Amino acid sequence: MTITNDIKYVGVNDHDVDLFEGQYDVPNGMAYNSYVILDDKIAVMDTVEEGFGDEWLANIAAVLEGKKPDYLVISHMEPDHSANIKSFLEVYPDATVVGNAKIFTMMSQFFGGDITANKLTVSDKETLCLGKHTLQFIFAAMVHWPEVMVSYDSTDKVLFSADAFGKFGALDVEEDWDCEARRYYFGIVGKYGMMVQKLLKEVATLDVATVCPLHGPILTENLGHYIGRYDTWSSYRPENEGVFIAYASAHGNTKKAAQMLAAKLEAQGCPKVAISDLAREDMAECVEDAFRYDRLVLASITYNAGIFPCMKTFIDALTERGYQNRKIGFIENGSWAPMAKKIMQGMFEKSKNITFCEESVTIQSAVNAEAEAAIDRLAKELLNTAAAQPEE
């Protein structure tokens, strides 16, 4: 794949992976992206997952047509991007590995010592001239590891963005960018919104025509859309008006209450209602929807004097990712000692700018007329109030 006249794609598609990072379902596989810049000095940008080293090296050789690379630039030491550094150096031993000090520390940790005969340690904002192309290295700590840096080629106006602007899915599959990029962002990067905001401010100072991430498609058109999505996600602002209902039900009665609320909201004109069974649906998809919409309803049974395990997992996933600027309502169920609401609400005690619905629903065993009336009141409150606005 040609990115520009001088920049070529040499990455690979992985359709063997079932769980990315051991937890994220990737039905359409993953792309591990790598690039070559052809100039007076030739630079290879990052490597690929360990099992694809031979294919990647063959892609590089095809692009080089007998030439040898001068540099291997490493922007991120996570193994899906760094596992083939040693394999590369076995084929191209004279190449100089470019990275920052933290990258070389992690490199020694992963490979059990210094494997680089030639290395160039760069500082933040330092540049590397390849000929007509000049790379500027911009440190992006905690997007989403501490050693991460991005590279900007001022000649072709290309941003090599590391894991930023990435998405799930191989490049030979057509699918919507927003959905899988959102799930990728909130699953993997979401905790580090402040650091992403810092990177976006740096990117705003650059004249970027193309974004080359380490996962997902190369972005060349409508960059304002992608940057805008990242700005929304990383500032923890809701993307859409709507209500996401997440329920955890053992025998179906809490599920019935959640579905009843969804039906009432839809009947009264709620812009969007999404509902998920936390025990059966992909947890990363549920986390994505919770961040997407401005209102959230949590419905859980009381279980072992606590809440259903999948609900606890879900709330933990939200709070550890900085969930904020939302309105939350509750449905609880308990046949003899309902206490799920108190526990769920308490799990958000350290969260910023969360408002809780005044109305809540308590079910004792099954939905009755009193519970349905409470569901009516909760629906009206959700329809008549918006989420908390971000703090200035």
C-alpha cells in the first residue's frame, strides 16, 4: 500500500487472533501497522506482532528492492509493535534503532539485555533528517504506555500516531470506524484522557494531512471527524443524547424492569435507548455505550449482600476509566434485603461530576404496580433532565 510517494505500508493483518490483549473480542481480526519512509536515509516505523515477523520482513524487502534501511523507529514497546525488533536486527544488523530513553529501558526488559549495536536516543521535539523528509518526535506519555512517542513528517504532513487513532479490525475488512475505534479507545486508552488531550493540543499545532496509526486504517480524509471524536472521548463528554440501560438479572425479573423502562423511554420520544445484558454481551461494548450516551441506568439484583458480579465488573471498568459528566439512575431488586442501589451508587463516590436521579426503582422479587409506577417516574426524570456538564 502506498501512503505517499515516499511512504509505504508494510504492516500485516491478523485473522488468527480471537482476543486482543487477552480480553477484547475482535471478530474481524487486527491490523499491526508498520511503515517505510524511502529517502536518502531509509526509516522503518515500528514492527509487528511476533508471529508475523516473516511476512513483515518480506513486505519490507519488497519495498526496499535490495536497499538496506538506515533506521528502525520504535514509538511504542507493547509487543504487538515491538516483538520483531530482534528479528529485524538479525537481517539488518547495521540499522540504527531510534527511540527515547524509556523505550530502550523497556527494550532491555523485553529482550533480556541490550540487543542494539547502534541506537539513537532522542528527546522530546528532537528531529531526525532523512533527506527531504524530517521526522519530529513528540513524546506522548501514557497514551497509553509511559514510553510512547509519535512522529511527524513535515514534508508529507504525516503523523505516525502510535496507538492513538487506532481501532480494532484488520485492514482487509470494511467496517464503520467510529464503532470499533470507540470500543478500542475506551477499552485501551480511555483511562488516560488528560494525556490524550495534551497530545491533541500538540497535534493542533501541526499541519497534518494523513494519520498513520499502529492499528486500523490510514486516515486521509475528514480528519476533523476523527480528531473531533478523540477530543470528545478524551474530555469525557457524552457523544450522543440518549439512555444506556445495563442490567444484571438472575431469574428475569430485573431484566423485565429494565426492558419496561426502555419501552417507556422509547414511547415517550427518547432520542436513543440502548440496553444490554451484562452477563451475556461483550463487556467492552457495554463500556463503549456507557461513555457514548449522556444518561446511564444500572439495574442489578442484590447478590450475596452485594451486587451481581458482572455489574461490579462493569462499574469498576467505568470508574477506572474516569467515568464522569453523566446522569445515573438505578433499579434494584432484592427479595428480602434490597441494597444494590446503595452499593452501586457508592462505587461512584470518587467519580467527578456525576449526578444521580432522584427517582429510583426498588423491586422485591417481581415487578408489581408500585414498581411500575416508580419506573414511570424514573423514565420521566430521565427524559426531562440532561447529564451533568463538564467542569470548566
